[in-house]
Amino acid sequence: MIELSGVSVRLSGKRIISDVAFTAEAGKLTAIAGPNGSGKTTGMKAISGELPYQGKIRMNGHDVTRLQPWQLAAMRGVLPQASSISFPFTVREIVRMGLTSGLNRNPEKAEQTAAKALESVDLGGYEGRFYQHLSGGEQQRVQLARVLCQISEPVVDGEPRWLLLDEPVSSLDISHQLTIMRLARAFCDNGGGVIAVMHDLNLTALFADRIILMQSGGLAAAGSVHDVLTDKTMQSVFGCPLRINTVPADGTPFVLAHSAING
Ligand SMILES: Nc1ncnc2c1ncn2[C@@H]1O[C@H](COP(=O)(O)OP(=O)(O)OP(=O)(O)O)[C@@H](O)[C@H]1O
Ligand SMILES: [Mg+2]
């Protein structure tokens, strides 16, 4: 489990998130949604151990601030919202950055693990390509393959592993969005935990078990997809006309902004 209680982060003398509390369970896909600037990335950086914070964050029962970098690296993989790489690395080199040093000492196994991760994000055979020569969506999938190399097993020694994904599908076409969300779902179904920052509310409705909705550095709502995706909550948090409908066949909610043009 990942547990946050009373978490606040200050950056450049400004309070960015304030008194945030929620839990994310292993086996469940927890989505964090909310407007631009609401503090989602800041919250994710606190959880991943990249930013100092006040309050408590526990991962599998451990205080995140007390974990050594190698312990954190074994427990959670992080896909940042933006990754700029200025050197001419190949895809193989980027993906193998995710491997532990032990695995990197076994070149055959390392190559297999990297190839498997690339296959899983539909980039089989891209190993020798230069990262900078790839499209935006391909680069995003290479970064995810790097994370999947680092955290390849959802459970190790009976403890869940965590994927912390900040907008993992933001540059992807609809087919690759589904590929990545299915990967995240499978990771949860096999006992791991995923926290994913999402702007696509319809994909969130399809794949998330829980939604944490942020607004102005705090929590606006937290609960199941049906609890959080309501006309009232979404219109108030996003400040625009939105209508939540449901797919007749199975009741899955979907969000349309059609009232913005139809009144
Ligand atoms: N280092 C910093 N110094 C000062 N302010 C910052 C810093 N980093 C982020 N902020 C501010 O904190 C707020 C929250 O930023 P954050 O990146 O967490 O938002 P977000 O919810 O991830 O937004 P988006 O959907 O656009 O990615 C923003 O107003 C941002 O300008
Ligand atoms: Mg962000």
C-alpha cells in the first residue's frame, strides 16, 4: 500500500500542495486527475522520493524518506511527465538504464529483458535506433520500457512493486493508449500497484479502480470512478460545462463536453 497523510510540499517558498491524504492499494490502478497546475506532478514526485515534503508517505509500510535510493529503485519505477535527453543515446541504452547493475553484468539476460520490455510497448526491433530520431509517442513508450526493465515483476518476495506513471499516454494514439493501459492493468491484476496521472477521463473511467481528483494543491474528491465522475464534481473542479454519460451496455461512464457548444 502507498499511504499519504497530511502531505504538503513547498517549492520556491510557495506552498504547492497542502494536507493531501489518500491511499493506493496494490492490485488496484489509482488514477490522479485534475486541472493543469493542481499539483499532480508535485504529489507524484513526493511519493517517488524526489521532493522533500511535510507529512507522512509510506510505501509498503516504509517511510519513503528513510529508504535508500537502491531500496526505492527496487520498490518503484517512475515515468516522469517529461524526459529530455540531450545525448545521442540509442533506444537500447535508454532502456537498459532501467536495469539493475546485477542484470547489466549478464549481457545476454540484459538484452533479453530490454527486448521483452520494448516488445511490450510495441517497439520490438527498435533497440539500435537513436532516441532523438523517434517520434514523441515512440519516445514516451521507450521511457515506459525503461521503467518496465527496472520493475519487471509486480510482486517480489511477497511485496508489491509500484509503477508511478505521470501522464503515461499523453502522446499516444488511441491504439497505443490501450496497449499501455492494458499493461498497467495487467501489472495490477498480477499483484503490483499503479498510480497514474491521467488527463484522459474516458480512459480513466475504463481502467481505473479509484480516482484521486486534485484541485488547487488539495484533494477535491477521492473514490470509485462512479463516485468521482459526476457532473457536479467535474464541472466544479474543471470549471467548464461537462456532461457525464454512461455506455448503455455496461454502465461505464464517459465524459463529453458537448454542452459547451450545445448549451
Ligand atoms: N519548482 C517550482 N517552483 C515554483 N512553483 C512550482 C515549481 N514546480 C511546480 N510549481 C507550481 O506548482 C503548481 C503545480 O505544478 P504541478 O507540476 O504539480 O501541476 P500538475 O497538476 O502536474 O499540472 P499539469 O497537468 O499541467 O502537468 C503549478 O502552479 C506550478 O507552476
Ligand atoms: Mg503534471
